[in-house]
Amino acid sequence: MSVETLFADAQLLVVAKPAGLLSVPGRGEDKQDCLVSRLHADRPDALVVHRLDMATSGLMVFARDPATQAALGRAFAERRVFKRYVAVVGGRPDTGDIDDEGWSVIALPLVADWPRRPLQKVDHAAGKASTTRWRALAHDPATDTTRVELEPLTGRTHQLRVHLLAIGHPILGDALYGDAAGAPRLLLHARSLAFAHPSTGQALRFDHEAPF
């Protein structure tokens, strides 16, 4: 299956990952089909920079040479990459304190839940600082669900899923942390990605609407 490509030049690729597809190969012969292997069919120079969970869809950037891979990796590590997600959660979250643009903040430290890995959990003693901005986009009273926009200010494993679960509003279709029966897939999509081009410095922004 071909991969939807939003941008390609000599240094990088921006593509849309479908839900249910691994970003990189997993352990075992049955986990070799993944986004990077599909990219390699046409673009064998594609190099991994970051990942999305298997159940999450949306935008990913790949480098096409080691120098660009290193530069993009630094940009992610230094939080110079703008990321926005959209999700659908159960109920109607309490916004609490909001800023002038309607954003609320979840600041809860996260750590691996070792007996149940790969799950993560909130741990105020041992967890790493983790911050997510979120705002409600629309509430559906018929289903009592809310579409939310999410901006992770840190990049912890499963951060968005655990933070929303922690405030009592898990993402629909989350087989790991919530109720998989709530939707046919995890309703989480990486909608927007923006960063400076590693070679030219040009500001790049990409948007891809959620398929739900």
C-alpha cells in the first residue's frame, strides 16, 4: 500500500501514517510491515526521526540523510517542533483555568508502569514532568463526547492518552487505557506539524484533517 506524501525534497519527507500501522518494525515476523518499510519501497533513503503509536494516525516527518536526521532529532528534543493533535474523548472535560485562547493545561508527571509495560502512569514521586495543553472544539450531547485539540509540550510515551485518562476523559477506542468498544479505532490524530527546514531555515507547516 502506498503512503500519502504531503511533502518531499532532497532532505526530508512528510507523510500521513494510517491508524493500525506501526511506525517502525516490531519484534517478530508478523510485525515487519510498518510505515518506514512501506516508504523504503519507493524511497530507500528514508530515516526515522520520531514515531507515532500504532493506533494513532497522522503526520510524521522522515529525514533522507544522516545530517538532516540529526538536525530534526535535535529540533524535537529541544521542543522546536510544533505539534497539534485532535481527539474525541468521553464526557465533557472541565476546562478549569483557561488562557485567552481557551487553552487549559494538564501537568502531571509520567513514568513507565513496569509491571504492565508498555503502559505509562501518573507518578508524582518518580514521574518525569509532562505537560499537555488542550481545548474543547465541540461537544456532542447525543453521544456525550467531546472533540478536543491537543498540544503536547513534552514528548512522553503515551502522554496524551494518559493525561486525558487522568482527568477522567479517556480517548475513545483506546484499547490500552480506556474502552476499546467506544470506537472502531483510537480517535487520536496528529493533525498539524511545523518546523524550520534543517537546510534552508524555511518555516514549514503541514496540516492533515482527522479521518473521524
